[in-house]
Amino acid sequence: MPSNRTTLSSMSRALNLSVSTISKALSDSSEIGTKTKERVLEYAKECNYVRNTLASSFRKGTTNTVGLILPNILNPFYAKVLVGVEAYLEENGYKLITSISNDFIAKEAKNISVMSSGFVDGLILCVSKEAEQNREYGHIQAPVDNGMPLVMFDRICQDLKCDKVITDDFKAAFDATEHLITERNCKHIVITSKTNNLPHLNLRKEGVEKAVKKYNFNVKCTVILGENSNELKQKLNDLLTKDSTVDGIFGINEKSVLNAILVTNKLQIENNKISVAGFCHDMQSKYYSTLIVINQNAKRMGEETAKLLLERIRNKNKNYKFCTKTIDVNYKN
């Protein structure tokens, strides 16, 4: 028995058969007789032979593999997107390679370069925070120019010619804020956000401000920005301690919502005194009973992103127009 990894060549020598015959026998080709197949399969089993699918893919010119690059995996939103992507790909006979950019351009560029060098048939990407803040997308443009199918989701670059899957951030924020005003009777709404200046977060902020402006004779809006969570919590704590008129808080993202809940709970403010709304997941409502959750349907976003990418891969050489698909949000309150 061979001690090293069994290959087609080593099986060919051991069985005195050509590599072609071994390969066809393992693929159950009708060109190979039953006895030869049984002999090859029995030997392969004894040797714990594992087929080199990557080498086979290179020979065929396709890998049946998709690359997914996420900013991080600690955010439940991205974890659910990953679940949706993987589920859809598995149903359609594709494998998934996942990597994390940690929101840095250098790591994102490296991941894109490695994956697009023949390891995957297409890429799914949520742009890193650093790339968005610097408006630096050249490392993403390169594979697109080379014909690599690519789909962006959530954080996107409008100028890149590729398929995109998004949430209507402006409308979702506007509708949730209008609910705070008309259903929760909020008169003073505080917007909380980190000062990271990401386009999709700016759209959410604009949505809140637009809704407040619609009722500007009766509703006041205050914006609190912080470089980090500690600064954001301190500023919100100071405002709520000094100003008792605040009756609504809108968290631009999950961390902003969590910070708002932590501050109000620390100050022992009753949930019905201040209504909190924002982009987060259902679990947060366990800590704040009146929380209005804007659910981006991350799993469905992942499924639709994977679906778009496979359509692009299969229609790579056809006149297939790029599109932007918008995923509807749900509200839980």
C-alpha cells in the first residue's frame, strides 16, 4: 500500500493500466468494462483515493466554485448572507470559498486577486469599509475588466458595471421614522451613527431627516456622531441625562441600535418612554421590548445574490444586461 497521496499516475503503475483508463473507470464511463471498473474502484477504496477536483476543473476550464468576500463574520447580517449564498449554491451544484477582508483594502484586493486567478468562476463581494471611505475601487475594477462575473451586495460601488443586490436604505429609514412619528407619537428623534461616512449609512440618515422634515412643525431631530462605540454611548448618555424631551432614537446600523439600548437600560429609562428603531436583527428586541426592527432579510439577500451570479456565469458570453435587485425589508415592532 502506498504511504503517500494516491494519484492517477500511481494507480496506473500499480494496476498496469493507462491514466486515461483509470480516470474513465472512476468516472463510470461506458467505454470501460465492468471488471476493470470494479478493479479500479476497489483499489481506489483501499488506497483512500480522493479525486483532485481542482485539477479536473482546470482541465475543463470551470471550477463550479464561487468566491465570497465579506467585511467580517461577527456581524449577524453577514453570517445570514453567507447562509443564504451557500444554500443556493449547494442546491445548484456549486461550492463556496469564503474569505474575510476585515474591512481593509489590502486584504480585500489580495482575496480578489487570488480567487480570480482561476480558483472560482465568479465572485460575490460586500465592499470593505476602507475602500468605500477612500472611494478606491481599482482592485475591484480589474477582475470586472477581465471578464470575471461579479455581484456586489449591501455596500456597493454604483460606477462599477456589474450586478448588485441592495436594500432601499433611504426608503426603509424614512418609513421606520414615519412610524415613530405617526404611531409612537415621537416629537424629538435622535439619530445615532459612527462617523464612518459610508454611502449606504448616509442614505439611511437622509431617510430619517427627510421623514422628520415632512413633520418639521411638530418634530425635532438631533444627530449624534461618534468615532467609536464608547464615544457614541457617552454622547447619547449626556444628551438623555440633560434633555428629557427625547422620545425616539434611530440607530443607523446594528451597533448604533445596540448602543442606544445599552444607554437607555443603564439610565433605567422605561422602554415605553423612548422608542428605538433601526437596522438590526430580531434578537435585539429581547433587550428592548418596544424596539422597531428593520430586518434586511439577509438570508434572502444571500440567495438572490448567488442566483444573480450563477445567471451571470451561465450567460457570460451573451448579451445579458447588468441589473440591481432591491430586497424588501420587514418591520417588527
